[in-house]
Amino acid sequence: MTDTIMALDRSVRRIDPDGHLHVERCVLSAAVVSPYYGREINGAERLGLEPDTIYWMYRDADALREAASSMNGKPLIEIHQPVSADDHPREITVGSVNNAMFQAPDLIGELAVWDGDAIKRIQDGSKRCVSAGYAYETVPETGEINGQRYTLKMVNIRFNHLALVEEPRVKTAIIGDSAPPNIMKETSMAAHKPMSAAAKVAAALKSGRLAMDASEEDIKKCMDEDKTDDDKKKAEDESDDDKDGKKAEDAKACDEDDTDDDQAADEDDDKKDEKKDDKKGMDAASVSRLIEDAVSKERRRNKQAQDAREAVRPLVGDVVGMDSAGDIYRYALKQIGQDAASVHESALPALVSMAINAKRPERPARLAADSAIDTDSPLAGASARRKA
């Protein structure tokens, strides 16, 4: 009997004839910098760490590479809990992990999920992230990875289990993703380089000059207005070029035939006309796509900002007057005494989540976890959850 293939998340998942879910590729952990409270860190007392202070720890790439084999065969469980042969949490064990390997910067592996309820939660998205639980040693080290500084490093990692969670510290640890999303860094453009058409539309949408439901004619008009200054600058540059060209022509006039000059000029004019026609055709063909892309990006930015407002509400209430997710997160953290000005934007949601979770008392974890500890986890002081 052949397996039934399900086209989920770029075909990295499949359901076998017994109903078990198999995930061909999943990010289990990553060599990135993550925030941890002092009380969560192994060796905190020896290192003199403050329990309620946030420290940035680097999950060392070499340590993950060496530890990859220790993840093979480990249980996939529904909540973070240290496991062993003598204390095996059968009621919350829902699958296993295999074929773990390090592909910088990610530790990836295959998942087999056996439990029907867990499979449903993965498929409906309520619990489709994973968080590794592992033993490790902490060493003081200062450095920077992808723009985020750290002061502590994890070494001698040994994996114990993998847990299903709602919010992982490693943002790419999502069941079903065939590849982690690329974190694109914005690079500043040279001051003299004109904005692209898409950038102009996006800027107009963001500033309110264009509405999200603006017509194609409105957008073309807006783009034409934006071109005025660019055209003036271009005309000035062309005028200077013409002057320089005229001087060069005068210098060579005695050696050139007027007829040849006229013919060359005509050919240049024809080429310019052809380029203008091509440019006009390209713009006409792509304007709808530019509009669609710009509107999509602006909607995504608005959605990210709205998500940030919802996330920080438990800390600071409603935030108004800010339309950037990064600004909203940093504002909220500043209000509770955390300076996040130099923190990479991708790490801000984790800091806010940790600040909210800090309101609930937790016992120090003996194992590291790539997510905030669930409130029903034994690591948070609760007994192991049992199925009905």
C-alpha cells in the first residue's frame, strides 16, 4: 500500500496509511542569539547573573553541529518536561525526531507525529512550532551575530526532547516550513539614485497620499507628480552632458565630415526613441504588478504593526501614534525599563513575550528551552498533563 500524499507547506508533510504525520524537514533549533532571564540560565549563580535580568545568549554553531546526533530518536512531547527512561511521560509523548543534521545556521530534522490530537493541532495552526529542550554549559563570551550582541554562549549541548509550542524562541522553528524565511537587511541607497516606481507607490500609501483602494489612474497621477523633480534633475544632467559633448564635437569638427555627424546623430536619436518606446511598454505592462506589490507590502506592514499593538497591550495598554512594529515593541519595552534600542527587530517580540510571562512565577528550569515555558509544564511547577 502506498502512502497518501498531502500537499501541505510545499509538500514537506505527508500522512501515511495509518494516519501518522511525517514532516520531511523542520527547523529544530538554530545558531542564533536569544534572550533568557538570568533564572533560566545554567550556572547563573556561579556567573553572578541576576534572576530577573535579561541576558543575550548565543547558541554556538559548533556546539549545535556536534550535538545534532543526540537529537536522533528523542521524543516529541506536548509540553516541556525533562525525560528519561526511568521517568518517561507516556501520556504527553506524541512522536519522535530523526535524521537531525546541522545546516548553518539551522539544526534541521525529520518528525514523526503519532498522536491524532497533536496532528490536528499542528494542522489547524494552534501548535505548529517546536522548541528543543537540552542540557548545556554556559561560558562568558562577548560577540555579535547578525547585528545582535551577546554576552554568554551555550556549549556542550546535549538534546533531551523536542516540544510542541505556540511561540518558539527560534522564530524559524515552525512545523511544515521547507525553508526558513530569509531575514532581509535593508541597505541604504545612494542619495542620488532615484526611487523605483514600486517604492514611490509604497511611500505614497504609507504617507496617506494614496488610499489602499486607490484606482490605477490615481496611482499613475501620483507617480507622474513624483517624477517632476527627477525629470528636472535629469534635464539638468543632460544639459551638462550636451555642453560637454558640444565642446568635444567642436574640437573634432575639422577632422569629421558633417554628413557623417548628421548620420550618427540620426542613429543616436533612433536608439533613444527605441529605448523610450521599450520603457513605455515595460511601464504599461508592469504598472498593475507594481501597484499590487506595493499595496500588499503596505498591508503587511499594517498587519505587523497591529500585531505588535495587540502583543504589547498587556504591558502598556493601547499604543497610538506609531505605525512601525519595531517602534511599538521598543516603546513598550522602554516603558517597563528595558532599553531595546540596539536590539535587532526580529528579537523584539520574544522580549515582549518574556516580559509578559515574567508576571507569572516560574521555577528555574534544569534544561534550556527554545521557548517560554508553558504554564502547564512541569518546569513551571505543574504536574504532567494527562490525557482524558
